[in-house]
Amino acid sequence: MLDDKSPLTLQQQAELLISRGLIADKDILISRLETVCYYRLTAYLYPFRQNGKEEYRENTSLELVWKYYTFDRQLRIIVMDALERIEVAVRSQLAYRFTCANSPFDYTCFENMSGFKKENEFDQWLKGMRLESKRGRETFLEHFRGKYGDIHEMPPLWMLVEIMSFGKMYLFYKGVNSNIRRGLASSYAISDTHLTSWLHTLNIVRNICAHHGRLWNRELGIKPMIPRVNKYPQWHTPFVIQNNRIFSVLTILKYLLQYVAPTSNWNCRFRDLLRQYPEIPIEKMGFPHNWEEHAIWKDSL
């Protein structure tokens, strides 16, 4: 059970942070605490602690910590931009490839979803999609229900993918026939095993971004697979990408965008973001010192 601590006023919170070594104008700090709660702000102060103690290192200023905070917010925005493009592309490919191999309603049958190892897993996925399609208020869904609702309980797949969350799309990708998975992954010059792993990690990252969580120096709980050197040497030139930090995710986004949005200027905008915040220790994000020399970042396909 948590200690029953008395809540602190904003002024008391500001005074506590200053007493621990944070350099800040108290009025400005209070105004920050009005928009960003104490608990959230101290997550960005954590790297400045002295040997795990609550006191902060010398020269730890609110101005510097706030740059960490605003950098992280802008990083989430640019990551979400890439994730949107990739999510839409994968959903479109799934709908196209599945309906070409089956009918647009065959996703409702377990026999057509051989990627699901257990029928109850498939039932849970379909139950979720059935609920989404019933409560959806999109114009195309209402039109379909009004015209074909007496014949079909569920909409055709090309409609369904438009209301899939990233998580449901990831499960659908895992659930389809292996030939469909391999075909889709091969369009990105990668194996379906790797794409499955990537979508899993990207789903977690998307949820972090959607809930405004700290991203920049987070250690990944679900680590993406890095392709092996014997088949994918470009992933190891001139160094191997470590998969426990956000740099690995950014590299995957960069790689996939070259296929799904080849004219995008995402790469330039991301590099501009790093240039705008030279104070950020990008090695905490998993960036090696020579990251720009890596084949995925250096070259365009």
C-alpha cells in the first residue's frame, strides 16, 4: 500500500524541486507545473539525478530539462507521422492481397485464417472487430449496414481495415495465410518473420506516442528483430544496430518509408529535429557516434 502522503501545492512542488538543485525561476516553474504535472516532469529530471539520489547534478536547469521535454514531444509527433503512413500502407496491402486470394468476407472464417494457432484467439480478434463495425459511425459503415445489413453482419475487408487499430491490424497480419504474409513482406524486401516482429514493436511504440508517454530514452520492452548479416548485409554496415532503444525503431521507420512513401521528406525533418536540439544526448537513444554512416540512413533505395 502506498504511503498516505499529503498533496503538495504547486508552490510547494516548485520549492521542493529547487531545494533538490533544480535551477529555475519559481514563478516560471509553477507555470510549467500547471500544464505538466510534477510526476510527469520529474520523469525528465530523472537522468539528472546524482547517483540515484533525489538531488540533481550541478547546473541542472529548468531550461535544459524543458528542452528534453519538448524534444520528446516533437519526436513523438514525427514518429506518429511515419507510423501513420506505414499503418495505412500495410492495411491496404492486407486488404488487397487477402481479397485477391479469398472473398472480401472470408476473414470471418477460421479456416481462412491459418495464421491463428488457436481458434479462441481468432474468435477474440473477430469479436473485437465485430464490436468495432457495429458501433462505428463512419458514413461508409452506415451506408453498408443500411443497404446490406440484412445479408452481411460484417463489412467487406476493404471497409474493415479502415476501422482497425494498429493492434488489430498486427493480429490480422499474423492471422492470415503465410503466403499472404510472405508476399506482403517481400514487397518491402524483408521476411515475414521480421515484419511480424517489427509490427509488434511498432504497435507498442504507437501506443506510447498516442498516450503521450516518454519515448526518447526509453528501453524497449518488445524488441524488434534485426535482420541477419548473411541475408541482409545492409543492416550491419558499418555496424550492427542494437534493438533495445528507439534508434532501432527509427531505423525501421526510415527503411519502411523508402517503400511506402519514397517521396516523403520524413528523413530530412527528423534530422532537422536533432539539429534543433543539440543538447539531447542521442547516445541514450541508442545512436552510435557514426549513425549517419549506416547503410539504411546513408543511402536511398
